[in-house]
Amino acid sequence: MNLRNKTLLAAGLVSAGVLLAGPSLAVNLKASHQWPGSKGDARDEMVQIIAREADAANVDLNIKVYPGQSLFKAKEQWGAMTKGQLDISAFPLDYASGRHPQFSATLMPGLVKNHEHALRLNSSPFMAEVKKIINDAGVMVLADAWLAGGFASKKRCILGPETMQGQVTRAAGPAFEQMLAGAGASISSMPSSEIYQAMQTGVLDAANTSSGSFVSYRLYEHV
């Protein structure tokens, strides 16, 4: 069973307005994400590349990257962006589904077959509707990223719906939670950054998340 995780890299529109002020005024932007910094995580690297390229361009644009939830917690980033407290962020769009339930559609089980399918989906009317909601909230998408992932458990190997029975599980979003609850799992909701501790303390038996998070958060130490 595979998880296709929609990750959003977005920037507040307010930053574009500031850039029009003139070349003599340096612009300082804050970028936040939940993943470990300088550990090889692709999502951290994506944000760090933007910061490095902005610095190399010598256009008085400085981007300070705050990895590992050092500025905002994972699920606080969307609200911070819409309030003008944060300029750039990388996070799973479904984390903001509490404010915009439509965002959960990006993380529906079985929605994306493979990375080639995900690339086509980026240009679809479906994603155009999602991005309109994002834009209407005062945020713009800089890049789309689709990450493969999967399931892991401390109790037993997850091979099908019947093997979820009785397992306390972290799911990637509400759509996955509904599917796993239907298979008999108990759900404990949390961002992927909290899975390691939850497994370590016995709060979780199993989890599904992106392949990048399995490595960056060292979840292999518990399963």
C-alpha cells in the first residue's frame, strides 16, 4: 500500500508587494518548515536552495530558513502565512484542511498512481480549483511536490486492511484516517514530526507518512 503525500511550497503575496519598494531597500523574508535542517531532507533542501539562490542573485533579498518547527509548529504555518506572520513555508497542504476542507482532496487514498500521474495532476482543473482557494486566502504556490510513502507498524506487518485491526495509527490526513478507521484501526492525529516520540512512548502502534519522513525522523528505529 502506498501513500502519495501532497506537499506545498507557498509564499505570501505580501512579499511580492515589498519587492516593488525599490533596489535600495533590503527585503528580509522568513521561511519555515517542520523537517530537520541540514540532514539531507529533500523538503529542507528545496527551501534552502531558494534561500541560497536569492542570496547569490545579489538583489537585496534575504531569506532566513527556520527548519524543524523552530519558528512555527507544523500545523500553525498556514495560519501564520494568511496573517502575514510568515513569508515562505513547505508543508503538506492537508495540514490546513481544518480551515479549508477541500485541501483534504489532495491526500485522498488512491488519488495518485505514480509520480508521472502526479505531474499531470499539477496541470489539471482539479489542482486549479485547489490553487484558487490558496490564492483567495492571500497565498501563492511556488512549487508542487508529490512524495511517495507507505505504512509501518511496531506490532505486525501491514499487508492489507485486515492487518490494521486494533492498531493505534497515525494517518496522513482526514481521508486516510477515515479509510483506516473503517479497517478497524484507532486513530491518533498528529503531524509527522511527532511520530517518533509517539512510537517511542507507546502512543502509536503504526503510522503512514512520506518516505522522506520515514528517513528524516528515523522512524525505522521503531519498526
